[in-house]
Amino acid sequence: MRKLARYAKPYLLVLLVCLALLFGQAMCELSLPNLMSDIVNVGLQQSGIEDEVPRVISENGMMLLTSFVSEQDQSVLEKAYEEKQPGADLPDSIEQTFKQAGDQTVFVLTEDKQLHEDAAEVYSHAAGAILQFFQTAAKEQGSELDLSESNASSEMDFEAIYGMLPALSKMPPQVIEDAVEKGAQMDPSLSGQIGTVMTKGFYEELGADTDAMQNAYIFRTGLLMLLITLVSAACAILVGFFASRTAAGITRALRHDVFARVESFSASEFDKFSTASLITRTTNDATQVQMLIIMGVRMICYAPIMGIGGVIMALNKSVSLSWIIAVAVIVLLGLIFVIFSVAMPKFKIVQSLIDRLNLVTRESLSGMMVVRAFGNQKREEARFEKANRDLTQNNLFINRVMVFMMPFMMLLMNGVTLLIVWVGGKQIEASAMQVGDMMAFMQYAMQIIMSFLMIAVMFIMVPRASVAAERIAEVLATKPVIRDPESPVSLPASVHGELTFRDVSFRYPNAEENALEHISFTAKPGETTAFIGSTGSGKSTLVQLIPRFYDVTEGEILLDGIDIRTLRQHDLRRQIGFVPQKGLLFSGDIASNIRYGRESATDEELAEAAQIAQAKEFIDAFPDQMATSIAQGGTNVSGGQKQRLSIARALATKAPVYVFDDSFSALDFKTDAALRRALSAYTKESAVLIVAQRVSTIMNAEQIIVLDEGKIVGKGTHKELLRTCKTYLEIAQSQLSEEELA
């Protein structure tokens, strides 16, 4: 993957934006359980009262509090609260909320934040002391007063409490001190809950509508949760959009570079990579990389943020339950390790199996005529079935292994939920945790587990995508054997087309012997140079050296005295009209196929090229003539028609050099003769090189070169070779009659 990292450089800014959006989304997701906890704890259990210390307290209420605090704490309360006599000016918020506050002496909390914190601690201790005292008093006197946590949400009877205030002065000081000491030692969670219940009583005593306060708090918090959810959704949508565009852009560049590199390959590189493999690397492998980027931008960045943030938030809610998350993560990682170990070897061979399936499919479809001719449909079906079965079984094995993931995840999450409820319920009973905190912890646990699951999915996706990326990088890293020179020579404006082979030898890569040895000749403009010889003598190999499909091993090839290796490949090939052994047509129409060699060719030039190639007659027979559609691979025209269109395409280039690599083999003798007559007039200023199997095709050539096992065994005209070259004579005698040889 690192080898392809450079393709991400243009998108670094976009990736940073995605990271920021993911961080924002994670923060939104992590805040939702906390807000839900607030709705339960504050909105439902505390009637929407958020204040740690009452904003307003009646005179009786202040007397109650100061009775259960030390002198030092009394001074804290006196500093934190300001006494207001009946009829005194009160802040608008106080008057609107507490309807009866102006009719009596009240104590209003000051604006000093530090005093608020000090007063909150004193208030919590006082609430705990009051709980301890009145519970003890109630038990001794047989009273029905109940301020236990189980009744914490009930209405407090402040008249009954205030009625007991006179008795406080008669109590032994030790009783009050014991209550204060026990209150200070009480769990902060419990004393905080009692303080909230007391605050609600103080507010209702002063005419506050606590039901309205509760509804307003729940509505406000719910609205905030909705807003945060919308922001989170917007972040997710934007991340998906940017990730998709980034992935599409990177894979588009990858496919472009792979295709461009493949186009620069010589025949040697094509021997290394099969066509089916190159197609798979350009399509399926690139898709694997694209999917990894789309998923990775989100998961690789998002999962760690959610995991770490979830752990922090969960610990903030309850440290005592953290062992549950630790156990769940360890179990999950164990499962992931097992699945990873079992499935990973299979993931790595998927791409090679796809290569094999593509190869079998391509061979069967392209060779359908041969398959049918020999009645081997069943054999090809068996080949395809094996390749298909291998790929299917491999994918089924992976899917069977992966299918355990989701049921196990559901079992794990449900088990964790039950464990949290069981342990958390006991802590709630012991007043060590609130219900909302337990619910929030449960959600954080699910987020943490899902984060680790996302990381696990990435661990599974990354190796397969890495294999695909390595296969793509292998193509990109392959340097073509045939390359343009660093300082190329420019051809003159007018190229004559004289082609010279000077002591040329050639050996295929990794071959032990030369395919051509010491080949020397000159093909002059206006003349035809023909090559003939037995199969495997090196005829096609020789002409493939001219456009540099291969480079010579020894010697040199000169075009107008310039070594072709010093020219740009594009400049060289623009001077050559090449017709390969196998005529290949592209999907489109007849005009586009002939114009393929020279886009600027006019309609008249196309017609002339088709006329000389003896293709005009069958083209005119089509209803759409030059606009007739050509199917993929030219399957809707015959072999002879395909070959003639290939010849017309080369002639349309008006090149100074024409190479015909056994391009007349599919033509009948009449068409062959007519084409050669027309060709001689059309190419009178160009060098023509013809590879042929039939002597009749080349017998009028100015120079015939006879090859045998890669060596020149004869050179001259037809008549000269009949006298001087035994190999040529044997070929001619096998094809021509005695009259034609005479």
C-alpha cells in the first residue's frame, strides 16, 4: 500500500477535512449517551432541577441548613447567600419563577462562582446530615417521616420537618454532631440526590412550578440531542461524500497509470503478465483499493476516536464497571485473532483465482469457433466449472468463517448488556450509581465494542486490498525494456523511408539461442522487399523489430541512416504503416477503423485506401457503407474482409514505410493479385516489406530474402533465387506449376 501512497497526495486537504468531520461526528456520538443520562438522572429523577445548590431558600430553610453545619460552614453559606426582606427588589428570573419569594424573607444565591462551589459542598453535607438525623428521630419517635433514597423522588413534607425545628434546640449537641459526621461520610451520590429532593422542596415552598421546570429541561435536552444527531448525520454524509470522491479519484488515477504503463509495454512485458491478469489488475484490484479507501477513511480514523473516547466517557460514568468492557474487548480480540488466522490465507489467493477465471472465460469466448469445431464444449465447460468452483469454494470458506462474526457479536453485546444491568443494578441499590449513568455506561460499552469490531473489519479488508495494491504496484513498477532515449533524435520533415538492417541479431528474453542472426539488407523507397521461409524461420520476428516491438540484441536498424533506437517510439511508428498477421478491428464503424491510423484522413482518402485494399466492393454492399458498425473484435465481418480493412487502415497513414506481416493469407488469389497491382502504384515512393507464405504474392518483389532458422540463406529476385537458393526453389516447387517456374 505504501507504494501507492503518492496517489493520495492531491487529496491530503480533503483527508484532513474528513478527519476533522470524523472527530466532530465522534464527539457528537459520544455526547448523546451523556445527554440521555442527564434526562434520566436530572429530568426524571431530579424533576429537571440542575442546581447543585438552591438559588433561593426561605428563612425556615436556611435555619434548617445552618442547624446541621459547623460554624465555619455557616459562614460559607452566609457569604454565598444574600438576605432579602419582604418587598425587596429581586431579579426578574427569581420573581418569575418563585411566585411567593417576594412576600417573605428569602436568601438569594450570589453570582460568585467560587462561592457557589463552596456552598454546594456544604449543602451536600448538610443534606446528608439532615437525612441521618431525621431518619434516626423518626425511628425513635415512631414517625412516618421517610427521607430514604427509595423515597427520594417523593414530595417532602416541609411543614412536618419545620415542626421539628424547635426540638433541635433541646437535643443534646452530640446528636447533631453525630448526624453531621455521618452526613460527611455519606456517599456523594446519595447525599447529592437528597440535596436535589430538598432543593425541589425549597422551590415548591416558594411557589415554583417544578413540573414546568422538569418539562422544560427534558424538552431542552431532547432538542439538544436532536440537534447533535443532525450534526452527526451531516458529518457522516460529508465524510461519505468526500471519501467516495477521494477513492474514485485515486482509483481513476491508478487505472489511468496502469493502462498507460501497459500501453508502453513491449512484447517482453506482455510475456510476463497475462492479458487476463492485466484486466483483473485494472478493474477488480483497483476496485478493492477503492473500497478500502472508502471504508478506511471512515473506519481507520473513526474507530480509534470512538474507542478511546468511549473508554474515557465510560470510566467517567463508573470505574467499577470498567472490568466488564475489558473482558468484552479481550474476548472480541480473541475471536478476531482466530478468524484472522483462519481466513487470511484464503483472502490472499482470491485475486489469483479471479485471474484464472478471467483467463478461462477469455480463452473460451475468443476461441469459440475452435471449441465448436473440435466439439470440445464439454471440456471448456469443465475448465470453467473448475475455475468457478475453486473461486466459489474459496469465497464460501471465507464467508462461512466470517458468518460467525455477527452472531457472536450479538451474543457478546447482549451478554455485556445483561452483565452491566446485573452489576449496575446492585450499585444502584447501594446508591453508588444512578440509573441514567448505568444506561449511559451501557451505550458506551456498545460503542467501544463496535469500534473494536470496525478495527477488526479493517484488519480483514486491508490484507486483501494490500494484495490488490501490490499487484497494481507490480505493473506500475515494471519498467519497459523498450524506452525512448533521454535525448532523442528528431526526424527530418521529409522521411524517404530507406530502411537498413546492419548485422542484426536478436534473442528473445530468457532464450538460450538467437532467433535471428547477422541479418543485413536494405529496403529502399519505391521497392518491395519480401521475406519468405519455413514456419519458425523468424520472418515475423524480423519485421516486429522495425517498429521496435522488440529491440535488437546486436547490430542496428537504420531509418534514413538514423538508428531507430535514438528516435522516440511515437515518431518512429508514425512513419510505419503496419499490418499484423492477425487483422484486428475495434468496435465502432468502418470509417473509424480505417481512420485509426491517421485521424486527419479525409473521406476521399479513406475511400482510396479501401479501393486499393480491395475493400470498397464489400463496403459499398453494406446499407450504411463506411458508417457500418463493426462489432467488438470485428466478429461481424469475415476473415478476408477484416484483413483488407486492416490493410486499408495502414494505407491511410500514407507512411514512407509499409510492413505487411503475412497480411494476404486470408485473400483469394484473384483479390491478392488485384491488391498487389493497386499497391505497387500507391506505394511507389515508400519502402514496402512483405512477409508471405505464398510465392505468388512476392514473386514480383525487387528483393526477396529467404530465411531459415533465423539466418539469411538467400537474397535476390524471384528468378535469381530459383537458380541460387535451394530453400527458395523447394518452396516454389511446392506451390507453383512447371509452367510458372519456367
